[in-house]
Amino acid sequence: SFNSVFANGGVYNVRLIGGTYLFNHCTIASYFNHAAVRNPALSLSDRENAENIIPLKIEINNSIIYGTKESELYSESTPFSKLPTESFQFGLYYSLVKCRIVHDDDDTYYVKNKWNEKFKFDIDASKYFADFHLDSLSAARTMADPMLCRDRVELSVDIEGNNRIDESYPDAGAYEY
């Protein structure tokens, strides 16, 4: 998926159990507050149940994973500190993430991410309004990997057709400021 917004889905925004996934310049945001239970914005697992392992490989680049919970990124089956495993491959690059457990850059699976930075979208949940555009002070500004945008023509513009490669460093998420 690229230049996509997955937002306010209620119980789950994105829940992946097994498979191979690539997210480039996506905004995964959960500010939905009209459900009794709300899970993290992005939930991952390599297991359908205790006996059934379904290999999961996911790479997230230049994206935003944010919301109202303490942690919006969650692994249902294997703690992130124990990844990668044979059945669960995970890479997070140049992204802004709200997560209780912060992962240091290791130049392999976690590269140049920003964790738990003060950040907000224009949200009015009481009116069911959400605007996921970045503002001028956003922590997601100028943090994305510019080579990804230059190497992949479909990433050279944002979800609205705004040019990403005019700046030396593009913005993370689906929208360019």
C-alpha cells in the first residue's frame, strides 16, 4: 500500500495475521472513540491461534502510526524485542510511531524513526471530524527517506498529487505539507 490513510476504523484500523505487506507513505491513525473497545491502530501477528503459524513479513517506510492509545503499534504473538523470528519479519524505517516500547536504531530493522514525539492531527471526535494533513510544526515533517521517493515514481507525489521530491527530505505519512 502507498499514499494511503487507514483511520478511525473502530475496533481495528489495520490487523494483519500472516502474509507479506509493504506500507510506503501511509498514515495509520486511530482517534475513534465511539466503541467500547478500541485496539491499537496497527496490530500484527504470525499466528492465527496457538497451533497455526502463518508467516508474516512486513516493511513500513516513511509512515505515521499514531492515535489516542499509549501504544498504537502492537504485536499479538511475538514481542518486538524478540524480532525477527523465522515466521515474523518486521522492518520500520523513517516513520513516526506512538509506541510504549521505543526501539533504538539498529541499521537493519529500525532505522531513523521518531518515537512518541509530540504530534497531533486536527481531530474533533465529537463531530466525527478528522483531518490527517500535517501542520508546519509536525514531527513528521522532513523525516522521510528521500531515496525511496526518488526511486519509486508512484511515491514522488502524495495522496493529493503534491510533489514530495521538491524538498531535500519529504514528509512521512500520506500527506506532504
